[in-house]
Amino acid sequence: MNFEKVSLKQWNESIQNVDTFDKNALKDAYNDIMLPRQSTSWSMGMDFFSPFEFKLYSGNSLIIPTGIRWVVNKADGNIGLIIVPRSGLGFKHGIRLANTVGIIDADYQFANNEGHIMIKLHNPSNDTVYIPKRKAFVQGIVLPYQICDGAESDENRTGGLGST
């Protein structure tokens, strides 16, 4: 398993809905995307880095296209990727994911958006929070899972966010 950038075409499509992003800088931002990684050798999570600077205003939410997809092989077994805010943002400002926790299924890589991981953050605090470009803002944790007997599915993914 590994992380990869989505295609430039997919990046361009996804970023069009971000009002705060300078559309003249699409290719530069794409070229600067950093793949997730551990911050220390014992870190459980892998940091996702902001592909552009943004402000998260008090009481508002914002979707951040990461430019990243998670690629998994069947040989990796039953694993999923959990996305959570970095503890500093949550502890200091109460920043959270709009859907409380992000669950990235292994077959999301086959979605019609190339499995582009999109993060929607919400700021419940009274403060505006500034996130500079290339700042770690969420982390991904790979976890094994099991399916109960009789609860299996033979369906294949076709859609992207919220399709299942």
C-alpha cells in the first residue's frame, strides 16, 4: 500500500470548488503536494499536509482537496484508513472533521474521482485558524478490520464521497 497524487486533471476538477484558492496557481500547488508521512519513527498516524494556505473562520467549514489517494493491494488484507484531525488543532481550537471521522475504504481508490481524499474541517471556536501551505493538519491511521459472517458484500464501488 502507498499514497500517490491524484492526476493533475482530477486535482484541477476538485480544486474548482474551493473559493479561497488562487486558481492561477493550480499547477504550482499540484507540483508542491506532499505525500503523507510519519512525523516521528513511533508516530501511529501519517500526517497529511495542506496543499495551500487557508483560513478557517469561526463557525465555518471548508473542504480541503488533499491531492492524495490511498492505493491498496488485496494482499494487504482487510485494512482501512481512518482520518482524524491533528491533536494540536483539536485541542487548541476544537477543529474537527465535519463528519467527525473520515473512513477511507480500500476500494475508494477505484472511485470515479480517483479516490481523491477530501477533508472537510469545521471550526466551532470563536477564533479564525490559519493553516499555512505544507502544514500538517490531519493524520491518517491504517487499521485492520473484520467483517461478521453473513454481513459480506459482493458489490463494487462506482461513486466517490458518500456513495456507499
